[in-house]
Amino acid sequence: MWLDYLPAISLAVVLAGFVQAGGGYISRQNDHDRRIEQLEKDAREETRARAVEAGERAEMLQKLDLRLARIEVKLEMMVPEKGNTP
């Protein structure tokens, strides 16, 4: 008697397997999408951080150049020129 329902039961089991496999595939796909989005976000943040860091370095170099110029002027005022030595 249950043998009459065997094709229907087999079809239900096969369809359930397809649904389960499809759900696993969708879950993996969502996980990959989430990871890719996180990596892209991290890359954008790192790029911004590097740009800020580069700007800070440029500002520090400008300050250092200005300070070096001031020191050079002071040294030039302290040391007499070689042509004017007695």
C-alpha cells in the first residue's frame, strides 16, 4: 500500500534536497557579499587614513622647512662673511 505513494515521497525528498541546497547556496552568497562589502569598506577607510597621514606629513615638512630657513638665517647673521674678515 505505501508502495503506491513511493514516487510522490521520492519526489518530495528530492525537492526538499533541492530547496535545502538552494538555501545553502543563497546563504553562502550572502556571506560572500557581506565579506566583500566589509573588505571594500576597510579599503576605503585605509585610503582615507593614508591621505590624512600624507597631508599631515606634508604639513610637518613645511613646518620643518620654515624652521630650517629661520635657523639658516640666524647662522648667517652670526657668522661673518669670509670676504669681510680682518
